[in-house]
Amino acid sequence: MTTFRNDVRFMLGVIVLSLLVCSPARGHTTRGHNVIEAAAYKNLLKKQRGDIPHLPSMSGKEVIDLLVAQRILRVPPCYPQPDGNPDCNMTETDSLGWLPVIGSGDMDAIFYRQFSKNGQYFHFMASPGALYRNPEIDPRTNAPRGLTEEAYPLAIRFLTGMYFEILERSDESKKYYRDLYSLIHTVGDSFSEAHADRDTVTWAIKLLKPWQATAWEPFLIYWSGWPYYFSDLIHWFPEDPRDKMYYREDLVPADEVEFYEKSPYLLPRSFLNARGIEAADAIEDLLVITAIILKEGGDNKDSLERAATREWRWYLDQHFKGYSDPDLVSTVEFKAAPREEQEWRPMVQVGVTGRTRKTPGGQDLLVAMNFAKPPSVVDPFGFYAGYEIGRRSGAGSTLWVGSVSFGLYLWHYSDLLALGLDPIVADLTWDGNRLTVEPMFSFARFDAWISRRVWVSVQGFRYSLINGFRSREFSLTLGVAFSRDIPLHWTDWFTPRRYLDKAEQPVGERWRIPDVDSPLRLNPRAYGYFHPFGYGFHSRPSHVSILPVGYTFLRDIDRRSKFSRWSYGMYVGVGGEHKGHEVWMFVKAGPVMRFRLLSLLSLQAAPLTPRPAIGLSKHAKGYVDADASATIVLALGSIELDLDVLKYSFREKHLEKKAIAELKVGILRE
């Protein structure tokens, strides 16, 4: 029992530490991105023909209509489509369905972009190496030259490469989250003082800043970077107050910021400060030049590239001119960034695994294959499916063995290092004609990728639902990793990013736009949390339950108020549990009530959650139980940690209160 407690504590420590460490970098905060993007749409939609100096022949609504029709922007739910007009009325409940879809804030949930070297440019930030590779002070900026002479040109090439893919590799750019919403995100970040220094008169870019969370490790070797670690030349971790400097503090009280960030279309443009307005104008100009390029280029690649080169250089000159090198933007070539400067993410790994164990004895030698899905909006941890097959030798015999597993990357430290666990593993053993299936899960797994090709995976002990902990088990895998050579992307199974099926002609007057200044109609108050995994810990009888997947639906009680502390909804989930040598599978669903004490802390009650179970092993009989629970909810940005501190089983007539009764991780879906 002591070993059980120690291993549980270790697992909880790994999960909590991972969630705390991987809190995303937030240019203008994740929801702040949405506010600025909404401000750009609102201002553009108000412009009539002749109001856009760069494109007088089109109104703002016609610009957005063209971008939706050409599959550059996502299609609003109530946008007229060729297969029929959706049943949408201009009412309070569906007016958001007519407006342009907001998506730039979601891009902060792609965690591997937070820590990877080239992913820093996606957030318009410098790599930490820029500080120590070129530490000479530039008298024009009073900062190391690397932050300007190295980081700035790389960031401009990165933006250019992303825009090139949006126009010339449209489907691929959407598939890998390098679409226009990603570029809008980068534009917004570039105006955050936490990410870059700009001249506040001309808005020319002086320098880019690295992030504390990625800088400490290289600074252990390159000590010259430490003097800047706590300075204004670095983005602070986990959050930087300079990211919120986009609104006027004299008009937006601190306690109302969250309301506007949750309801971005409600913030009046006059509530933005000069920095926020410049960011919104830059996004608006990006939408306009994209419409110009599509309109002028058409289906002719040469015409499109000529228009794109001209308009993109104009755009960079307007919004991304360098303070120390103002002529760079006029020489930028409109093409994809070099391969070594592009984002990279391992997607398929194939290797050989060696595993040693004490109980049961023997060693395994297996061929392993791992299909990994990059982290994205719905799953910032990242999913992967693993397969193994090989031979087990020991105790005077040799058997065929294998496994099928479903895993999660909890912490994507960079392109080259990740921490994860396997909450679902089916261990298979063939002894003659007899197949034995042993369900289990692993607690810790470290994956590393060397030179973007060599895959190294180290896995520690696992817990068997039949035989208990295999605390002395250890495995090592060596193999080869593939990236976008084999494009596997399953994100849209969970969160469809809806574009038109094919490019169409703009719909014109058939697309109606509501009054974007309405004070009440544009405030979504329904949301939810997707739970990719969780665990239950029970002392009577002593056992562990696994909650592989679940969802909590929530709705604010007072939808017309700016702030509603009370929410109600329902939780549904499926899982499995092991008692003794028997295994069950269960489903559970029930109502929940939530009260928000603070922005980071809520209390939740589930008065009655029925939990029918079916037996999966020989002597396991089905049963029906029901739980009542009290939960502490810790909000960590778009991620929450649900800790059931009290849980009562109506079947066992037992109140679990000595330890955490259940733990779930949730990902916000709005």
C-alpha cells in the first residue's frame, strides 16, 4: 500500500508540474487576441465603398465576403451556402452566427509552438540564442544586436513564408495551422510590448524579445544571457502584464477585462489604446491586401505572385518596418522560408524497443511504431497511438508479445523533447494458441528527437489493472522520426474548422450582418471543458479508476449580466476500473453546479452522477452505482484541473475524503 501511495503521489506531481510549467505564452493574452481581431472585423464591416484607401472599389463587408468565399476565412454558421441557406434569424441567440469567425486566440493552444526554436517567430519573439550569439550592444536600441540583426530578419522571413503558404498552399496551410488566423495571431503579438519593442511614434520594430521559459536552459551554458533574464528585454513567465496593455485603463476597469475578452465583439473600438488600435489596423490591412491579391491574381500563378510581392512589401513597410534596418522589408522575396527555419513536429516514429522487468521476469525486444498527432486547439497536450510487437525471453521460454496504447504528451518542451504518459495500454501475450490481454497504464515517458530524425524514448514503470505496479520496469526505444513527410492530422474529428467545401463567388446581399454595436446580443455564455484523461483513487475497496475521456457542458445562469458567478450544466464520461483481479468499464453522467470564487478558483458540486458498469473479466459482474461529489477547480488559462476532494458512493455507502478522490484535466472549449 505504501508503494501505491508513493507512485500515486509521483504521478500527481508530474501532472500538476507539467500543467504549471506549460502555461502558454500569451501575446495580448489568448482572449486578448480575439478582442483585437474582433475590433478589426467590426471596423472593416462599417466601411462602405470608397472608405478603404487601398481598395476603394470594395466595401469592408465585400472584402470579408470574398475571403470567406475563397476559403481564406472560416465560414460563419449563418453564411449563405450553395447547398441551402441555414435557418438563421437575426435574433439575440444566433447573431454571432452571422459575424466573421474569430480564431486567432486559439493558436496559443498549440503548445509546441510555445517552446520550439522556430515556433518563437510564430509569436514574434526571438530565440534565446540571439542574446548570447551576438551580445554586442547596439547604441540605437541599447540592447544586444542579436535581438535586432538576427531575430528581426528571421521573423520577417517566417511571416513571409507563412503568408506564401496561405496563398499558394492553401489546403496545407490550414491543415498545419499556418492559415490566416495564425498570421493574424503573429501580427497581434508583434504589437505586444512583452514580445517586441516598437517606436511609439512610427511603430517601427526596434527588437524582438526571448521568453524566460525557453531561456533558462541555454543560459546554464551561455552565462552571458543571465543579465537579461529578469530585464525588460525578455518576456516574463508565466504571464507578462505587458501582454494586457491593449485597452484604455481609464475606460475598462480591471474587473471588466475578462468580460470583454470572453465577449470580444462587445468591446468598443474607443476602449482600445493606441497600441491596440495599431494592432487592429494592421489586421484590417492584412485582410484588405489579401482580397486585393486574390482579386487581381485570380487563377494565374504568375499574376498572383506579382500582386502578392507588391502588396506584401507594402504591408511590411506599413506595419513591420525595422527601426535599425528600414530597407529590409523592401527586399523581401515572396517565397517559403528555408526548411531549417520552418516549424517542425514529429508525427510518425518507428523504432526498436528493449524492455526489462522483474515481475513477471524476462526481457522484451520489440518493433515499435508511434503515430503522433501535433497539439492543437482541442488537445494542447497532443495525442499519439503506439503499437509494439516482438518477443519476450525468460524463465526458459520465449513468447510473442505486443501492445496497443493511447498516449498523451503532457509537456511539449520543444520540437526535440516531450514528457507524456500512456493512460490506456493493452499488453498482449501469446502463449501457444492462448492470447492474454492485460490492461494497464504508464506514468512517465520521455521522448526526444535528435537532429529532427533520431527518435529516443524512455519509459518508466507501468501499472497493471490485474497484477498491480511494475515499479522496476524500464524500456528504451531507438528509432527514426518522420515529420510532414507523412501528414497525419485528425484534429477536425474533434473541432471542425469550417471552410466552404470549394471556392465560390461572394454571396453579396444574401449575407446579412447584425448591428455589431449591440450591447447584449453578442455575448456567448455557453462553454465547456473537454477532459482527455483523468484518474479516480478509492480506498474502500482500494483501487484506481481511469477516466479516458469526458466532457463538461456549462452555461451561465444570468446571460444578460456582465458577470455570472453561477453556472450549471452536465458532465458525461467513460472509464474503467480494477478491483482485485477483475476489470469493469463504466459510463457516468450527471448534473453539475459551479460557483466561481476567483478568476483562478471555482467550486463545483455534482449532487447525483449515475455510474452503470459492465464486467470485462471472467468473474466481474455488472452493477449500477451513483456518486455525489464536491470539486475544487483550478483554472490555468485555457486548461483547468478538477480535484474531487469529497466523493460519496451510494452503492458502497462510503465518503472518500482522506485524499484526492478524482482528478481530471479539462481543456476550455468556447
